[in-house]
Amino acid sequence: MTTDAASTGAPQTEDRLPFDVRLVPAAAVCWSITAIGILGGPGAALAATASAVAVVLLVAVALHGMSVRRGRPSSSRSGAAAVIVLALCFGGSIWIQMRSLAEHPVAAAAENRAWITASVQLEEDPRRLTAPGPATVMVKAEMTRVDVGGEAWHVGGRVSIIAPQSSWSALLPGQVVTVRGRLGEPIRPDMTVAVIRTSGPPVTVNEPGTISAAAGTFRSNLAAVAQNSMPPDRAGLLPGLVVGDVSRLDETVSDNFRAAGLTHLTAVSGANFSILIGAVLLVLRGVGVGPRATVAVAFVVLVAFVIVARPSPSVLRAALMGSIGLVAFVTGRRRQAVPALCGAVLGLLGWWPRLAVDVGFVLSVFATAGL
């Protein structure tokens, strides 16, 4: 004898469904349009948007026809309309940005390998490069003012700076520096305007902000404690496992992790956030703090950890998913990983479209989806 929800009086809920995949088409379409626009330029963005809208319309018509033949109501029209609106918004946005990038004056100067003096704000910690020759680092930065051939422009745009490790490795995100170097075309299509190669230290360096300095002090202190209390090969690993700082990681250990396919352990991801936020929720709820106050404190801790660990693609994805989970916790809504992941993808691509072609972001999203 079998019973169903109607016969037993139990409320019918969607909890029986293992996954809520309603946001998956929107995330896939918007991600595809953004990636194609970045890799192919403004024309490719328009073509991808038009193709995506046509495909969505065809699928919606086919699903509606199937539902009519079966005599069942269908929500394909409203779902398709939402996907089309998002596709048009993402397509229009990436078209405007790629058009602006193609017409950027620094991009034209990079084709001629011109010399440049630029005032830039660093976006990340300098990352050590493994290229042969003198030790060098690469750092991403946002331009605020450039001087090319005696002509000054107050323009924005993202650049990659390749510089000596000895004079650049101690700089912190948020610092404003002046760099003198030679322009080159972008290494890869990631919405970077140009590459600046310099062989000397920054011309001028401003002091870091209070928050950036505090985060840098925390990372330095963690590394110093590890160096003073652990063997050298393990001392460089601990900061990587905790906050993703691999600047002191031994080359042999790094090669071993790469050979074993375990390099993801030294990148901050959802596991770090789960442990941290889980501990905060457990302690605060255990001492009787209310759910709203608990979520507020957990959110502050989450933001602080993002600042300390640096907002890399995997960190941003995990942080946004964690924020969605905290909102669900305080509102009493069901917490499902797939809608949270898709919401994180849409939110991050809307704010930072360059993540669509970032290998770290791609691997982070697909690894989370697989789990």
C-alpha cells in the first residue's frame, strides 16, 4: 500500500527534489556570453547574445508545446523571459566594456611598445614568477593617471606590472605607486589593457591604508610565528593552508604539491569559510546569542577574512556563497548549494566580468558543483 502527500495530509514541498536547478540556465547563458565577449571582442559579444536569446526562445517554445500536449501547466515562459532579460543585460554590459577597452589610448600605445609613467593602485599582492632569469613578480593594478610621450591622461584601466622581486615584493594591495616602464600587449585576454615591464623600483610609493596595513601585519605575523616554531618546509606551508599566503612556500614542497595534484589546498576556498563561519555560529549560538546578531557577527568575520586572505576568485566565490547561506539562515529559507552557487556566479560576473575567463574561478566553480 502506498500513500502520497495528498492522502496523508502532509504538505507538499519541493524538498523531495534533490537539487533546485532553476538558476543553472541563467548562470550558464550569462557566463557564456561574458566569456565569449571577452575572448572575441564587441562583435562576438553581440553575436553570443543574439544566439543565446534565440536558443532560449526555441527551448521555451518546445517545453511549452510539450506541456500543452500533456495537459500540464508550464512556467517555461516566465523562466525564459528572466533568462532573456539577464542575457541582454550581461551582453550589453560586456559589449560596452569591450568596446571601451578596444578604444583605450593605452592599448594603442602598447602596440607600439611605448614608454609610460603611470600612477596605479595595486589590486593584489605581488606574485612570484617562475620564469628563468632574475627573480621577478607580477601584480595587477588599476591605473589612475598615465603619461605617454609627454601627454598626460587621467584614465582608468587594468594593467599587469612585471617588476623585480627585490623592490616590489613588500608592496600591499591598495597602495598607490608610480611606475616607469615599457608597455606591451596583454599576455592573455582578461580585460587587461596592457603589460608594464619595469626593471627598477617604484618611482613613488604611498603608505597603505589602515585596513590593508592591518591585514598585511596579520599575514606577516602568521608567517613569522610559523617560521619560528616549525621546520622550514612546513613553516611556509601553514600560511598557505590558513590564508592562502604561499610567498614563503619552499620550492620543493610546491613542486611536490603540484605533482600530487594538491595545489588547491594552498588556495583559500569554501572549506576555510565553512570552518571559520561554522565555528562562529557554533560559539555564538551556544552562548545564547540570537540568530540575527549571530549572522551579523559572522558576516563581519567573513568580510575580515576576505580582506586577510585577499579577494582571489575562489575566495570571492566562497564568500558570496557563504553570505547567501547566512541570509538563508536568518530568514529561515531552505539552504541549497546549487542556487547559492549560481547566485554567486551571477553576482560575481555582474560585478567582475573578467572572472568569466579566470582559470581559478572556473576551477573553483566546477569543483564546488561537483561536490
